[in-house]
Amino acid sequence: MIVDALAGNRALRIVDYRCTHGPRDRPFTEAHLDTSISYVRAGSFGCRTRGRQHELVAGSVLIGHPGDEFTCTHEHHAGGDQCLAFHLAPAFVDELGGGRGEAWRSGSLPPLPELVVLGELAQAAAEGRSDLGVDEVGLLFAARFAALAGGSIAGADAPHPRDRRRAVEAALWIEAHAAEPLNLERIAAEQATSPFHFLRLFNRVLGITPHQHLLRARLRHAARRLAEAPEQPITDIAYDVGFADLSNFTRSFRRAAGVSPRAFRQAARGNRKIFQEDFDAPLQHGLACSTTRQRPHHVRPPGIESP
């Protein structure tokens, strides 16, 4: 495990985690030390916590609650995973609503359009591809998560390990082919199953439908391109990531981000007024404090041996 501490203030710490474990590595139990929300930006992994097994793919969010034990597994993906984690201070959690709502204790969330676009913006900021500070976007991501966290999370019987593996493999395949014209029938054919059976299996394991995962993968890719390629026409980005219609892309992106693709690009270039309403509450707490930037470094947490 490689851990890079990126930035921090009194409200939150932002850490980049890169895990290289695969199916042959033995899983081990850990415990969350604080409240955290981690955006999965690449790869996939499983996580067992509070008696439930979760499967996380790119765009998912791992949710940590202080004291909760968890065990991560990598039985379906040999390439490891990468997460951008936001560790929240207790006072900031209180400001966001005190962690109320089932989502704060649910263990994970599937890729949600309202979060994936901000996750990609945070990653762009972390890599210096945006004029926003990664701590600023981290506060915005946390505030957006808190706004979504009040709803209930439906429980379900644990899927069979075989079904979990097939769903994760399908999600990775969709991610890799998101720019292509895909439909349920073609995706199900890749899994050698009927569309109806595949739809039920995928939704049961990951909590979203294949089409929702496809749309959110395209939105993630578009958000990344908008942040890192300021000169590329928005129309080209829409078509390149898989949207067949510019108006559909603009409508879907605005519904996810709350702003148009053009405004999102302006925000990535440092126009903080674009997300002013979202920024106001968390900024009062977090950015009123001086932000300390730490030089990235590689550390291995105690008790974790090299794979």
C-alpha cells in the first residue's frame, strides 16, 4: 500500500491510497480511525464491514465510520485500486449534520452522478490539473455527500460469490468500453446470460443498473477531460466519451454536477463562484483555517507487509 498525504486543514485530511494487492494476497482486518469518504478512481475491490459484503468499482465511495472494522479483498481484479480519501474531523462532521442518515454507516455507495463529477474534479486538483485547491474540492465533495446521505439504504441478502465476481467483471468491462455504443443486450451477451437475469444480478450486487453505471462512467470520463483539456471543444468531449447527442450530454452533466459542462470547466480553471452555494457552508469551517500542504511521501502503514 502506498499512501500519499496531499493536503489538510482543521476540517479534513486528503490522502491518496494506491493498493497493489491482488487475488493471491491474504486479506486482513483493519479499523477506521475517523469518519472518511473515499472516492474510488481506478480498479475495484471488495470490502466486508458491519456484516455486509460490498463490491466497489471506479466511481464508488467507501465510507468509514470511527471504530468500524473492515476487511478489503481483491479477488476479482489483479491490478489493485486507487482511492482519493477525505478524512473528516469530528467538528466538520457535526457541521455537515453530525453523520446522521443511514448512508454514513452503510459502508459504501455505488457510483452516483452527483459525486463522480466532483471526484474527478478533486483528482484533477490533486494532480495540479485544476486551479482549485484539492482541499477546496474535498470540502465540496464532503458537503455534496452529506446532502445525499440523508436517505435510507435498502438492505438485501448477500449475493453468491460467483454473482459478485460476474457483476464486478461486467462493471470493469463497461468501464473499458464506455465510449462504444452499448446496450443491455450486448453487455449481457459478454457475460453469456440473458438481459433480464444479468440486469437483476448486476443491480443486486452493485446497487445500480448497467445503464446507470455506463452513464456515470461516461460522466466521469467527461469531467476528467473538461478539467484537464481546456482547449478541447465540449462537443468533441461529449462524442469521445460515448454520448451520441450533445444535448443529452449537456442535460445529463448538468443534472449530475448542478452546472453546465462549460461552467464546470470554468470552475476547474479556478472560478470559485460556479459552486459558491455549495462552498459557502464548508468553507466557513475549513478554509477559515490555514491550509497546510504537505509534500507527498510514500509510507507503509504499520502492520502492512509488502505484497
